[in-house]
Amino acid sequence: MKVKDLLKICGEMANLNLNEENIESELETQGSSVRQLLNCCNFTLEELYRDYASSIRKTVVEVVDGFADTSAFKLSKVISLVDGEGNDVKYRYTEGGLSVDEDGKYNLCYARLPNDVGLDDDVSLPSPRISERMLAYGILREYFTIIGDTLTASQWDERYKDSLRIADVKSSSMRMPVGRWL
């Protein structure tokens, strides 16, 4: 789904009077509802990727003077940092990278954040359990928080959190019986 289609859905859900023409034209206006919704979309996507880390990458990082530069990786969180023999290595998050006690090369497994999206980009969700509708709930929660409508924001927040909670329950409750499916 394209981001502009998602924003149209948000507009319909919250009665924001968005249509094809004003979505394109309002994006250029500073402080417009379309620009705010696009910012909220990027924020909510990043939040979902942080909570549902499914975009896992592996790379080798070099630690020099106790610092591993990870700024090029769009790192959300470290899954593991191990040496060449597979032993876990202690680390701390620091600005722009990781602080590690010993210099050397290490294998880094990490969750990656999404790239920022524009109106004509496709929305890529971090998990098949998360739908565009759930993302729309999160976008509207952020939008109404930004404009200061805390009552409406709390209603969208409740829908957003409930939908995510239900998605988790469904994924963990569906189990195949062992040995009976053949």
C-alpha cells in the first residue's frame, strides 16, 4: 500500500477531509495536516520496528579504541555481539555506536530501523501480524497528540494498543499439534 493511500484511510477514519488533490498540495505547506500525518507515519513505523524487530541483519564490526561505529546500519537494537569463536561480548549503547571493552572484529546481529517514507513510497511493515489498519491507528494517535487533542489521542491509543495486543495473542495461540498434521 502506498503511503498516500494510507493517509487517505487515516483521513476517512478521523474525518480529516483529505482527498487526492489536497494531499499532494498540502504536503508543501509547512505545518499542514498532511505533513504532520506523514511525520506521524514515519514515527509510528519506527516505533513498530523497534517493538517488533523482524528486519534482522548480520555484519562484522571493528572495534577501535573501545568504539564500534554503527551509525551506517540504522541500528534499532543489538540482538547479539559475538567474537570469532561465538562467545558473547559485553557492550553498551553509546551515541553513534557501541562501547566494547576489547578492540577487534566482532559479528553483530542487529534489528534495523526502516527508512523514512514519502507519499509515493510503499509501506513495509515489520511483521505480517501488523496490518495497515493498525498502523493507521498509531498514526492517528500521534497526530491527535501533536495537535493537542488528548481525548481523541487517547481513544486512538487504546485502539492501537488493543489491536497490537490481539495480533500477539493470535500469533501465539495458533499451534499445530505435534505429529498429527501428516
